[in-house]
Amino acid sequence: MTEFAVEFKNVSKSFGETPVLRDLNFGVHRGKITTILGFSGAGKTTLMKHILGLVKPSEGEVIVLGTDIGLISELELREFRRNFGMVFQYAALFDFLTSFENVAFPLREFTKMNEAEIKDKVLGLLDSVGISKEAAGRLPSELSGGMRKRVGLARGLALDPHIMLYDEPTSGLDPITTHVVYDLMRDTHLRNQGRGFTSIIISHDIHATLKYSDYIVFMERGQVVEHLDVENFKKSENPVIRRFLEL
């Protein structure tokens, strides 16, 4: 088992004549929480798409759990994505399905579990993120923003992923709910850490990031400016990072 869950080796990506990622070389530590930080347009979302295999690099290699995902077929990639859980910005739940049905969806789609097994697993997942049986029967429109994030996290955990990806997980939430969601993310990580569970967060929320992350990757104009553990990141003398920290 390697030290890194994800490795970027000399990765560059251009769309037409526009460079978006420039010679990325770093690894995401297995079993840790790593946050990708940076101003808008830094390339954070494109980086996440490379991890998921939604975009392939113009140059270089993206190694995920020991596999160069640029070399596998679409069919193999579809199966490989079971290694990922994803919590989208604004939760991205199916608005016509209840909380229970949203979490059950990947189990019905990708496993051969029977309905009794699905029920047990879904209720267990919802309970683990603080969603009651009563709330399990509600539609997303009947839930608060924080509760929708919780359901999104439960759905992301349904297939027992090795890597959890969070795309701006606290966008649109008030400060108190933001910390509740980060507490939940941290608790979820710690519960699963024994099996090498790795969390990757795309965020611009500097203050919550420094409290909850193990490592920071700071991006600027498609490049990695710093990749440090949190304590050393706080001490960085890079002027771009100092400006970001002072926001």
C-alpha cells in the first residue's frame, strides 16, 4: 500500500489554447484529510475532475489507488468510480426522491443487495449522519440546507468508498451550520480511517479548513503553490498565501 491515495505526476491540462493545470506534482496522503484551496479560477474543480477520471490530462499521469486512470477503459472506469464517494455543492439530491430513496439509489444501481439489506444499510447511514427515520421520508425541499448536506454525505458513503470528495461542502450555509457540517465530515473520516479512508475537500473557506484538515494544497493559476501540513501552511511566507490567510 503506497503512502498516497492520489498522485499527480507532471500533470498539465489545456482546453484549446488555454492552460488550466500546469505541471502538477504532488500526492494526496492516504488516510488523511486534504483540502484544495485557492481563489476562483485556480483550477481546483478541474483537478477534482481529473481524480474522478471525468477529464484526462494533456500531459502526465493521475494515479488513483495505484491505478493510472488515464489508461483504463470507460467500462473499467465506471467500475473504478465505486471507490469514490462524492458530496456535491448544494448536495445535488434528486428532488423527486425522499432522503431514504436518495441514499438507496446507488445501492440499487450498483449492488445486488435485496430490499431488506438496503433498508438496514440506508437507515444505518442516515442515523450515522444524524437523520431520523421521520426525516428519511421527507423530500429534499422539506429539509434544511444542513440536513440536505447530511443526506448527501450518507449517499456518498453508501458504497463504502476509499476516497470521499467534497466540492465546496458548506456553500450557502450559515457559520454555525458550516461548523456542524465540518464536524460531521471529520467524524465520518475518523470512523473510517482504519481502512485508509481518504478525504479530499475543494474549498475557499480558509478558517474552517485550517481547523479540520491535515494537509493543504494551495493552487494559484493552475499551479500548486504550496503543499504542506496545516501547521506549516499557517507559517508560510508566500505572499499569495499570506493574502489568502488574512481574508
